[in-house]
Amino acid sequence: MRPRERTEQWEAAALHPRAARAAAFRGRAEPEPEDDLRTAFQRDRDRILHSKAFRRLMHKTQVFLAPEGDHYRTRLTHTLEVAQISRTIARALRLNEDLAEAIALAHDLGHPPFGHAGEAALDTAMAPWGGFRHDRQSLRVVEALEQRRRADGTSMAGLNLTWEVRDGIGGHSKGLRDLQAPGDEAGIPSTLEGQVVRLADRVAYLHHDTDDAVRAGLIKEGEVPEAVTRVLGATRGRWLDAIVRDIVETSGGAEVIDISPPIREALNGLKDFLAERVYTSPQAAQEAARAGRVLTLLFEHFLAHPEALPPDLQPGGDEPAARAVCDFLAGMTDRYAIRTFVRLFVVQGTEGG
């Protein structure tokens, strides 16, 4: 028996009845032979880990733009924290850890530079062409922008991931909206594993954004609202444990992945507090304005000069040139966007041209 078949046999016997099973995955855009060693979800995880888009997450901002200090989160460390939380919950609920991990590792591949400020700038620039959302862009990355080689040596667009992983990527984002009960939310992932990642993403960023904000001096430990600390715990070191345990206990016999009403209210309160004191603070507003100006001017420049885009991102087919420009900018790291801006508008002195 092949190692993959042993793993699939174990999944059939050990996982929760509603867990996703690799042997029954719903297919890929282009069928391909199964691997002897790895299940379909394990192969997806590996393809994501080895993608260029994943490596670029190292130099993409989470909240603070180009922070001074080595201990602030980046988009990559956020992704790894989401993956860790997702695996912990999935294992406790007897769900498919490999699927949860693959979704978590890919969920932010389409996030642009400069964090939420960059996403807002691209959404404004792309308004005539349908706007911009990083979850949709993450799907575009794995379905079209990344390249992989087939067994016969020819190349294909996209990573050819399973339906389950793509479904989870496309259904993970809530922005800064309140967490709601699953029955009140639209567009949640079809698999329980995807729903785990959807919650883990919110849990991870609220926890680490609070930690980074304290480190940056934007808030003090004692300023977190009492309505939050009364439920989650007085110290941030206990928050993750309390939330994860609550998700496991609340979801154990449920049809969907959920949290208890008290934890949901506490997380929504923490989100509102961070929105006021961190995400929309005067410092954040200044950084957002700078980031928006950089991306807006870059967008206008490359829209006027699409021939300057990299060869693999040249406009083609029925898609507008703006989509190719958006793909190029969304894939940039913070420092590459800044270097490109300096080269075009500072060194050459062509700002506004």
C-alpha cells in the first residue's frame, strides 16, 4: 500500500464524519495523476509553500508600515500564526489538518503591499473595473498568476489546487465587519476546515495587532476595555488559549464552526477598540495617506505605460490593462513598491506624469 493510501485510509477511519477527506476531494481545474506519497491536500500545501507569492509575504506589511524593530508581525508571520491556530482547532475537532493548513497558508497570497491601506488604495483605483479585494486576488494568484510545470515539462497558469482549498481561500475574508453567528453570515466556506481558517484569521490578527500596538506605544495594556479582558483574560498570554478552547467546545457537536456569544462580543469589542486606537489613529492615517499616494501614482503610471509591465504580466485577451497593472502592484512587497516609486517619481522627477 502506498503512503498516500495509508493516510487516506487513516482519514476515513479517524476523522469526524463531516471532515473533508483527501480521497474524496472535488477535483482540480485540470485533472492530474495522484501522488504516491502525499494526499491531494498535502500537495496543495506544498505548492503554496514553494510559490513566489508565499515568499513575498515576508516583506509585506501587516499593520505597521516599515516598522523599526524586528519583532513586529509581517504578512508572513500572520499567515503562520493563522496556520498554527487552524491546525490546533482542526486536530481537536478531528477535522482535516492538511486542508486547514493549505487554506491558511494561501489565504493572504493576494494581499497588496502596505496592509489595509494598500488594499483600500487599489480598491479605489480599480473601482471602474470592479474594485479590489485581497481574498479574490488570492484566488487569482493560485488560479492564474502563479505558474507551475506539468509532468511533461509544459507550463500552466495557476497552481491547479483542489476545489476545497480554493473554496476556503475565497471565503475567508470579513474585513473589519463584526463577527456574526454563522447563520447570519453570507459566503462562508463550504468545508468545516475553511470555516476554521475564517475564524482563526480574525483571532490571530486581533491578538497580534494588540501585541504590536502595545509594543509601538499606541496603546497600553490597561487600556484594553474591561468588557474584553473580563471574557478573554487579564493578560494577552491567555487570550489565544481561551478563544481556541471556546471554538472547540462550541463547535464540537455543531454543523458549523462557531464561537460562543460572550467570546464573539468580546472579539467584536476588541476589533472596535483597535479600529479606533490603531487602524484609524492619526499615525495610521498618515501612513495610509503615504501608502495610498505611492500605489495610486504607480497605478496611474503603469496604466499609461503598460509596456513597462513585466513580460509575464503584459495585458492580453479580454482583460483590461488595469487588471494587469493591479496584478503587478498587488504582488509587490512594501520595499519593492517604494523602490519603484523612488525610481519613477523621485530620481527621474516624473511625479504626476
